[in-house]
Amino acid sequence: MSWVLGVDGGNTKTLAAVAGADGRVRGLGRTGCSDIYNAASPAAAIETVAEAVSAALAQAGVESGALEAAVFSMAGADWPEDFALLDGELRRRLTLPVAPLVVNDALGALRSGAPDWVGVAVVCGTYNAVGARRADGRVFHLGFWPDGAGGRHLGRLGLEAVYRADLGLAPATALTERALALYEARDPIALLHAFTRRGGLAESEQDRLSPTVLDVAEEGDPVARAIVLERGRVLGGQGRVAAERIGLPLAGTRVVLTGSVFAHATALLADAVMAELPGAETVRHAPPPIAGAVLLALDRIGIRLDPTAVGAGLALLDTGEKGGSAWARSGSTA
């Protein structure tokens, strides 16, 4: 039996998966932030990956020496020096028997919905990761877009709308009642105090409001809808730029929309993204980004499988994706 390792390293979670040649995932490890920019230190980020890999190997009952390929799809793999650091430190810390492949998390996610690994990936998780790849291997990705459009940004914008409405600076919104209930605050100013006082709620607590913003937008609240549609336009613009930078025509090109925010049932965000990418083919409800890392690892040993083959195995394991595993229940790519 051939064994491969795939890792999807993010800001909220890091997933490591060990799979056999049939694409079935036998072991899954989950830890926290492994972004070398946002973890306590690069060393801490590497250790987080190591813990996830160790757990996946243990669950699969596989020794690291049996791995024939290892792919790391990483948030924080942005600049040339980042790849040099991750490649060297991951190989050293994990004592891998094979040279690892390290890719930006947008490009790993692309493989989860593109069998030929060609197209555009728009990943909306804690933050936004957007990139594109051509058939000749040319890629473009950017980890520091000037405009944020991840779940944290949706949550922050939702909170700002609540504060503005209370101060009479903007229209009233149904987000107010939902946010006060979610954070157990008596009024918007008390909520503002909770986030801004010394020792108050951490910035990451904004993430909790993201699903609520999407819920309220879907229900028709104009303020919430404006937030979601504008962030969708931002993501779509970033996808268009990524394609343009490598000369990838949009017509007929797959655009993989993935990440925890796109797992939400609403189509508002996805539709706003695709409105900026005329002629492109929407791929939604593909297996999650960790499947892309596993598929790339299998590609490296000459085994090419459809993403659904890996997705079927992941559906039996808990990946911790918000909103459930819509990709496991639906064959739709719309």
C-alpha cells in the first residue's frame, strides 16, 4: 500500500490527512494556527503542523517512513523566503523520507475542485486566499491583498454596522439584535466596550459573527446584504487579477469557491464573486481544501483521482468545517 500525506495549514485550524493509494483518508489530525505570520512564532507554526501530522499518522497506523509523498498547502506561504523556511523546517522537524511540496493555500485548495489543477481558487476562511494556476505550471497568488474579505472581515464589518446604527450614523439593521444576543451584551455600546476595553474580547471573537452576517443578509436585511455583496465583489476582483497576472482567460475556466465561509447555505457571496468573473465556471461544494493537498500528494506518485474519491473518505471524518459538509452531500458544482 502506498501512503501519502496532505496538510492544509490555516489560521483557525490545521488539518493533516494520511491517505492510501485509493484516495481514502485513514487518518486525520487537527490542530490550531500554523500560519508563520500569525502564529506565536514560525517555530510554533511548524510545531502545530508536526502535532497534526503525528495525530494523522497515529490514527492511520502508518509510520512516517512509509510516506511516498507529502504536500503542505499553507497559509503564510507567500514570499520566496517563506517557501524556503517552510520547506527546510518541515523536512527537518518531520524527518520526512521524501522531499515535501509546499504550496500557497489557495493553490492547494484549487486542486480540490479542479482535476487538472488549472483555474482560479477563491478561498474564504478566516482570511481570503486567492490564486490562479495555468496548465504550464505558471501561478500567481498574493497573501497580502490590500482588501480583506474573509470571515473575520465579515464579522468586523457587521459589528461596525451595529455601532454605526446605534450612534445614528447609518441605517438600523437586524444585525443589532443578533449580535447582542450572540455576545450577550445589553446594548451596542456595551458590545463596543467588550471588544475595545483593555483585556476585552480578542480580535478573533469577531469571527463568530460571520455566519450571522450571512444569515441576516439571506433574510433580506439591506445593511447585511450590502456587506456581503461588497466583500463578494472584492473577492471576485482578486480572482480576476490573479487570472490576468498569468494570462489565464476566464472563459470556461474553473473558479473554485471554498473555505468555511462558502460552506454557508447562502449563494449571495458566491454570486457576487462570480459576477466579477464573466464566462468562468463556478465550482462550489467541492471537497474542502485538505482534499486538494491529498490529491496533490497522490499526483506526485502518479495516481490521479477525482476529488470526490478523497471527499468520500473525508465525509466519514470530522474536518471541523463550519456549516457542515455540503460537499459530501451534493454532487452539484453550482
